[in-house]
Amino acid sequence: MQKLRKFVVPILIATPLVLLLAQCSVGNLLPVVLGKKIWLNDDEKLFQQKIRHRVPVGISITEAKNLLQLNGFKCGYHKNSKPVDTIETDINIKDADYLFCYLEVSRLVCARTYKPFIYYKNEIVTNVNAAIGGWCL
């Protein structure tokens, strides 16, 4: 019993510390555990590829919104409106239904805003674009 205590007590102390460090470096751990983490990147093309990988054309818009919110994005639906941000796209979208999401990440004196645009029709994703904005002092 004494040998068991020697192992259990350090494990009980170390486990919360490891989880706290992981939470600080990775962010929300739930998407990582579920295998649905969207890893952020400052390269806009790479970020767009990662968003398109996690939110493919053909899934429901509700599933896309839930996935993005799970990763910390704040999202809102826009119906029959022009996109609120300028994004180069291979299709000409004038009035569309889309889900606009954003996530702002602060780093010392700078901040980055990650913005996926999820276009949909009849509740099914039809196109996915993403942009990155930001500012520095």
C-alpha cells in the first residue's frame, strides 16, 4: 500500500499541471481530443486549406458552425447579403447565404484575426473561403 501511494500522489499532482500547460499552449483541448482541431497558421493559403479540410463542401452548415465554434470561433449567419470582407474567390458571389466566423488571437503587441467564410445553399456547404487580418502596435 505504501508503494502505491508513492506513485499515486505524484500522478495526482502532475496530471492537472500537464493539462494546464497543454491548455495554455494548444488552447481548447476538446477539439484535440475529438480529432477536430483546426490548427491556426499565419500563412493565409495554408489556413484556407486547413479550413477546407475540416469543413468540406457537402456537409451541413450546422455541422460546420458547430465545428468552428468548438475551435473557439464566433459565428453568425448572413442571408442574402454581400460578404462583409473582401476575399478573392473563384466564383462571383453577389447575394448569398453564408456563415461568417472569426477568431482573434493576441500575441504581445499584435493580434491576428482568422476569418472563415462558409457559403451554403439549402443548409449544405457549397464553398469555403478564409482570410487572415490583423494589427500591430
